Amino acid sequence: MSPTDASQEAGQPDVYQTPPHGLKEWLFIIVLCCTQLFVQGSFGYILIPLPIVGQTFGQGPSEATQMTWHVGGYSLTVGTFILIAGKLGDLYGSKRILIVGWVWFGVWSVIGGCSAFTHSPVFFDTARALQGIGPALLLPNALAIAGRTYPPGKKKNMIFSAFAVAAPLGCFTAGVIGSAFAEHIWWPWVMWTYSIGCFIIAATAFWVIPPDYSSYQKNAQFDYIGSALGVAGLLLLNTSWNQAPIDGWSTPYVYVLLIVGFLILGLFVLQERRAMDPILDVSIFSRRVVAVLVTTGLGWSSFGVWFYYLFQFIQHFRHVSPLDSAVQFAPGAISGILAALATPYLMAVVSSSWLMVIACAAFLGGCLLQSTAAVEQSYWLNTFWSFVIMAWGMDISFPASTTILSDAVPVKHQGASASLVNTVINYSIAIGLGIAGTVEAEVSHHGVDLLKGYRAALWTSVGLSALAFGIALVYAVCTTFHERLPSRKSSQERDRELV
């Protein structure tokens, strides 16, 4: 719960901290935006030059399913630990947790780069997974700091727009830098370079971010049992999905992990129902909230599959170098920046439910274009437009889903709803890669027919995005129908009754 939420729940007016002035304020905004820039960058600087990274660990194109861990492990821990990171910020101060996040991010970036000396993919995947805890600490606390510093208004909207723009910009620039290092120097240097940036930003954050509230959540308690159950359940569930393409679902430990993961998540739900101060209040899970989260998860899982297998496809079958493929991503980055800037204006004239339909249509269109692209086809026909269209799905779905959930839950649960969207987005990317990896491994007969396997994985992204589009469309139609029903009930009451 943010300080704003706490004051509202107590019937007190909102109290905002005084932002820094002059140069300090500019640095303050840059530090906050760098969280998104670096978080998405650490996804891109490994994924785009992945074939070169894989060679260090003795992995070739036929081990594409194994290399998903290099990307999926990072997304897994980002999505898993975001749930508790916001609560840690509420209890111990968002500034403190943010600085810890930057230092953690930097340390494990150094260790991740050093894994090249071991030639062990397991060591690298473990380092990547632990690296992801840093971004999990950063994202919710950066948003909390911005939210408690700036009241609603033009400046706050501009800062949040800049935060959104940093996502495609970070992924693109890191992809270019990572590919350049991988081709011309050595790929670990991109991780070491980013670690230096993490330490510099941590020091800058200590200087420019206002102090945390001195009497912040004194009576609150951290739900250690719920946190352990939630993290363990999500980790086991995802490990099962991502190991299945490698060892097969017939391997006992794979399905045992899946079953145990579900059981632990069941215990997590029971614990959160009885906890005095839960990590996640399960009472917010109305049918409306579940529908939005499922739609968001399906859309972003399709993005993760599309992004991973698109670069595998163009680098392996079109023989495009990692650096050139990163440059080919430039139209997508530009489109994403335009989408992030346009979304606030779209939200003023189009309801959030219909914006979700537009976002899912973009996910579906982008996946469909790349799935039908021929190997010998020009980049400008399908792949170019796939990059351009897909960016709108990403940059519209996040604010739209956040707004819908914000309207659907009470004020005291606003922080939880925002963390939940971030969790679903990052976790679904990792789950989607596991599902597509299973399809790719089975269809390609574990690397015998790579093109057929990659095609099957890309068509999996089409299926996921089509399902997201269908759910979003039904939800939007139901929302519109209920809004037009003559009733004495308020629109908020009708929304909360909506399926």
C-alpha cells in the first residue's frame, strides 16, 4: 500500500513529497526512467545476440529450446518477485529498496558476465535468474516514488509517458549494444558495462531521491509465509514448463514439479485469506479482474514467443547477423515510442476495455505476419510490419489493463493491482516460452527440422494472441452492454458486477 492509499483509507487528504529542484529534479526523473530502460535492456542484450551467447556454452540452433532459459529465467524472477517487492517498499521505504535493487542488479550482471569463463549454461541461467530479482525490486518502487512525489497533473503524466517510452528504447539500444559487443568484442562486456551503469544510478538515486517517510507503515507486518509460498509455487510451476521442452513431459520430475507448484500456490491462496497483512489480498480477484489478467497474460506470452523465435528465424534462416537484426528492430522501437506517447490521448477518447481489444488485435496481427513470412521473403513485406504493429500491442495493453484493474479494485488495493499487472506480464513471457518450446521440440523432433519447429512455435504465438483477442472482445462487448443498461446503480457498481 502506498502512503497515498494509506491516507485515503484513513480518511485523510493525500500528502505528496516535495520533489527536488533544478538539476536534481532532472536527475531524479532520469533515475526513475532508467529503471524501465535497464530492465527491458537486460532482456534485449541477451536475446538478440543469443546465437553468439549460446556458442559460448556449446549450444547451437538445434538447442533453441535450451537457450530459452537464458531469457526465460530472467523474466521468471522479474515476474515472481515483483509481487513482494512493492510490499517491501511499503514496509522499509521505496528509496531504500530501489537502491538495493540497483546494487543487486549490478552485482549479478557482473557475475552473469563472468559465467562465460565457466562455459556452464546452468551457471549462466542461475545468474540470469538471480539478476532478475534486481529489476523486480526496481519497477514497483520506482512507480511508487513517482506516485508519491507528483500529484495528478501534466507533469506526472509526462513522467509516466517518459517511463513508458523507456521500454522500447531500452530494448532496442541494449540489443544494438549487446550485438555490437558480441560480434566485435565479447558479449560479457555488455553485462559488465550495464553493471557499471547500475552502480552509478544507485549512487545518483541516493543523492537525488527524497527521503522515505519516517513513520512509514509502522504497524504493518511482512507476510513471510505467504511470500515464501507464492515465490516457491511460481518458481516450481515455471521451471516445470521450461524444462519440459528439454527433458519431455514424460520425465517424472517435470510433472512432479508442476503438481507440487500448483499445490503450493493453493496453500498460498489459503495463507493470504487468513493473513492479517497479506502480500496479495485474494478478495480483489473478481471475475472482471481475472478476465483482464488472463487477457494480459495471453497477449504478453504471445509477445515473448514472437520476439524470441522471430530473431531465431531471421538469424538462422535469413542469415542476418545479430547486429543487423537489432537494426531491423529499429522501426519497432520507433513505433513503440509513438504508441507510448499516443496512448494517453487514446485513453481520453476510447474506453480501456476497447483499448485492450485494439492491443490484442495488434498482438494477433504482429504474430500472424511473422508466422506467414517466407524465408526468402523481403524484410519489408511481413517482418517490418510485424515489428511496427506488435509495438502497439505492448504499449497499449499495459496502461489499459492497469486502468481497468485500478477502476475495479478499492483504493487500498491500488498498489497490489499495479504490481499484479507487472507480475502477469513478466511471468507470462516466461510461461509462453515454455509452451512454445514444448511445441517446437515436438514438431521439429528435437532439432531435426528446425524450420518446421520454429514455424510451429510462431503459430503458437498466434494461438495465444487469438485467444487473448477473443476474451478481450467479449469483455469489451459486455462492458459496453452493461454501461448502456438503464439502471440506478453507479457505473462503478455495474463494473464490479460485470463478468
